[in-house]
Amino acid sequence: DALGVARSVAAFHLDKLAAADLVDVCFERPPGRRGPGAGRPAKKYRRSNREMAVSLAARDDDLAAAALADAVAETAASGTPVAVALAQAARRAGDALGAAARGSDDDLGLAVSAGTAPVSQVLADVARVLEGAGYEPRMVDDEIVLGNCPFHRLAERHRALVCGMNLDLLSALGGALGVGKQVTARLAPENGMCCVRFGAR
């Protein structure tokens, strides 16, 4: 009534929110109605206690934070220089992303697993994986240009450190996808874009 929408419209949208676990659903009889003839219980919605964050463009500071924490822990344990430990942690993260993509290549339709696909097809498949990771890839002059950096907020404060980590991560991703002999990641900083690009080796 307050929003001036039909009950069916409100129910439709509330059920969509429930399907996304954003609201919880319960059934209760209206106060004062009991026994036969009381009608069926009313469907009620409450905001879910599930924690959720939405970011446009996509950000994934958790991945960067995990790599940085791993690097600090390794440095404390073994004395490995932080930059070296961070590169190793970023490569492990890239390996994991690539392994996950290859594990689901039936869904993604990746051609890279054959190892014989043309470079244009390989780049298209890599772009599909990068899109799933939040990078917003697009083809420009036979290269994949990334319109979004998931680590943008951190890169604004520690550009050399985070961009180096990103390059290590994406290079390892390419290796884990099995395309390292055909395409390569390189640093190519540009305002408003991610610092890494993919192109033919």
C-alpha cells in the first residue's frame, strides 16, 4: 500500500530476493486468527542476516589481502623478502584461478585445453576467464585490454606493489590455462584501465 504497487508485484520481487538469500521467509497466522476458518498462514519476509557487499565495478580486495597476508607470513617465517614472497603468493593465486577455470571448461567452452587453437580463439577463451574474475576484458588491436582492476583501491595507494602482484597473478593464470606458449601478460599502465594486458607471445 505504501509503495502503491499491486500485491502480486510486491510478492514477485520479494520471492526473487528470497531466492537470492537476501530475505528470509516464514509463515505466520495473522494475530487473533486461530483454528478452523482462520485461513492459511500469511507469508512474511524479513531481511536476511547474510552479509553481502555489492561493488560496481567489481572489486576483490580479499584476494589481494590473502596474497599480502601470505607474503607477510612467509617473510616472518623464513626471512624471504616481502616482494619475492608476494610474487610467489600471487602466482599460487593465479594457478588456483586457472585450475578452477580448467576444471569447469565444459561450462566455459574453453578451447585452450587442446593446445592447438588459433591465438584469436585462445585470447577469446582467456577473456572469458578474466571476465569471470571481474576484469572486464575487451579486444583492442589484437590484445586483451582490461577495463577494470579488481584491486583498484589498493593500487591507488601502492601502485608498484599491487600492479606487480597483478602481473604475477595473471601470468600464472595464463600458465595454468595452458596458454603460456601462445599468449603472454605484460604491464601496460593506462589511466582508467587495469595495468595488465594480454597479447600474442
